[in-house]
Amino acid sequence: RGTNMEGTKLGNKNCITLKGSAQHVSEFFYFGINSILYQRGIYPQESFTCKQKYGLTLLTITDDGVKDFLDKTLTQIKDWLEAGEVERLVLVLTNVDTKEVIERWDFTVQHEPGFAPLSIKEGKVGEKDLKVIQNEMRDVIRQITACVTFLPLLDCVCAFDLLVYTYQSADVPEKWAESAPCFIANSQEVRLKSFSTSVHKVEACVSYKTDA
């Protein structure tokens, strides 16, 4: 089984398979998570390196432990996306000392109309220009970067974690554990742009703690 999930040409149209869509979405999550970790100062600037993606210069973590955690988590998420089992991915930032959740980034995953799990398991494919998909992803990444202009300064040492909301039918690996929802008391929510692969639609928002 090949692992190259790029959109393939079908006549004059781009054919997006379930596996291809899952690859695109999980790859977006990788760069989106890294952008958040960099922009919010969770790790020192020298812990990141530059990569070109979506026509942007993006920063990705170089720490081996964090890279391994992200790689394993996103590989599992890709498998769940292919099985139609993912509802949302959430990145939470917590105060290391108090364990309080102070920021929450939600990425809600939906199937586009006509692309319920059964339909795509039977081989139905979507059609969308790969460049259009990447441009939509680029716009969301740009919004993540711009969020630092209104998000409160993180004046404490923070840690991050990833929560994956799946359907009950999902096959969960042994090392994964149930988690509390990690909601924020007295929070403000800002909705970001969405993107669609023609198979999956991802909507993003960020919630942050306010002083109110």
C-alpha cells in the first residue's frame, strides 16, 4: 500500500481519496500545532527550525521528544480519519504550576455532504484542486499566527497536551487514556477560518481565559 496521498489527476479534475484527505488533514494538524507552540512561546525560539509549506515559512519543533509525541499522535489520528472516527482535535495549554487550562485550540472535523464514512469506505472520492485546498489551509495558519495580536500574554510556564474526540466505535490503543474535557472557566472564544478537502471539513477556533 502506497503512502503518497497527494491529490491525483482524473481528467481535468483533482481526485481526493479518503486516504489522501486524511493525509492532508493530519499534515495540516502537524504544522498548525507547531505554529501554535511557536507563537505562544511554549518552547524557546531556538527549539524550532524553518520549513516551507503552503507557500509560507513555518516553524517546526526540533526537540526529539516532542517530535516523537507529535508523530505518534498524528499517525493515530490519520488512521482514525481514514476510519471516519474523528470528531475533533484539541490542543490545550495549561499552567504547569496550577494545572489550570488557560488556552484551548479546537479543530472540529466533519464529513462533507455525501461523504459519510460508509460512502467513502466504498470508494467514493472527492474532487477539489489541491492548490485550492492548500490555500485554504494557508489562510488558517495565517490566522493562527495573527492570533498573538489579541491573545493574552502567557506569563507563566505552560505545557501542552492533545485531546482527540472520537466516536465510541473507534479502536483505541492501550497507551491512550480517557481525559477530562479541559474546558476553561471565564473564557472568550474566537472562531477562525475553515478548510475543506472535499471529503473532510475542518473548522478551527481558539478559547482563552479572561479576567472576568
